[in-house]
Amino acid sequence: MCLKAVFFDFGGTIDLYPEVRERALIAAGKMMSILDNLGIRVSDKSSIPEFYDQLISRLSEYKSWKKKTLVELPSERVWKDYILFDESEKNLIDAETAEELTFLVETGRYTRSVRPEMKVVMEELIKTGLDFGIISNVVSLTQVPRNLVDYGLESYFSKIILSSGFGKVKPDPGIFHHASDAYGYKPVECIYVGNSPSKDIFGAKNAGFMAAIQIEYVDDSDDTIDTGVDPDYYIRSMKELPPIIHSYM
């Protein structure tokens, strides 16, 4: 079977995102201002650090539920079902505001930066004539597209499949099949590159992808051990990727 497309994970694969509490607290302050202006007076109840710690605790509850169900809720549901407990407060938040808040969580909580070799590698890969896309687990609908623009990489990826839009998260095979279907390709005609053994490598292999490549990334903000099936290749830099891709062509 001929290789036709290569899909990438985003966070931890294309970009690096160490959590920095000082930066996160600035974002939390912005979130509180947005909520206060809606009439959800969080600043009357909590300091910025207290609000942030409560936010992370409730998002962790959502993450645990998502891990069991493999379902991704729209950001509005996440805020209404997991973060805001007062029924009168839930009625004050809409989808647009929920997305704005979620974008702040995804970008303000971390110091995000692209892997420095990414653009040079994509310039080399694009010469193969293959299609390139992204499959990412993320609650925000706008974070990945906006970061791609920030990194100058938006032109390389013609399909961006987000769990927030599809409704399922990796390793559910459905999101991988949805991605290959978006190009009209079979899963066996696609390769996946990611950093998580349990979500990326297991998910891609279980979905029937031609190969799954794991790139090294240590997430110091996550104290859980990420285990899964062995990748077909393990790389430490994207510079190691082009020869592997060429070997499948």
C-alpha cells in the first residue's frame, strides 16, 4: 500500500508547552475579569491563585472522565458542567465566551514554542508530494490553528482534525478514521507522528495506520506515567523524520 498522508499530533509533538505557574496566574486573572464582566463574580469569592487551583482541579475531573469515555465535550459544556457549579452562573456563559476562556487556558497556562527544527523539516517533507494534517486532542477550537499561524506553519497542513470539533479523543480509532477519510484515503495509507504512547501510538496502530512514530517529549506538568504499545520508530528530533518517511515511499 502506498503512503499518501502523514498526520501529526500538536502539543508535545509540533510544539513544546511547559507549564509556568506565573504565566498561568496572569491568564487566570484575565479569565476572572471576563467572568466578572459577565456577572459571574469570581473575584468576590477567590483570589487569583485560589481560582486557578480550583480551575485546574475541575479540569482534572473532566480529563479523568474524558479518559474513560473518550468523549470531548464542546468548551461551553466543559465550563457549564465541570467548572461553573452555580446554575444561575451557567446561564450567563455562551459558546463564544467559553471558547475565549478555553483559549486562555490552552495558551496562557503554558509557555508554548514550536520545535525549532519544525519549519525546515516541513520544507523538506512537502517536496514529497504527500498530504500533511494534524490530529489533536484539545478542548479549544482556535488554539491549534492560531498557533500554527504564529509558528508560520499553517500552509503545510491542509487538514486539521481536533477532538473539540469531532467529539472523540485519541486513542479512539474514530478520530483517526475521520482524518484519513477527510482526504479520501484509507488508514493504511497514512502515518502518524505523536509523543504519547497511550493516545498517539496505540490510537494510530489500533486505527490501522501504516506506521506510528513517537517523538520524545517529557511533560513535567503531568505526573502520570504514559504507557502504551511500542512505536514503529522512536525519534528525538523532527530532523530524524524525513528519512523514515522516504523509506515508506
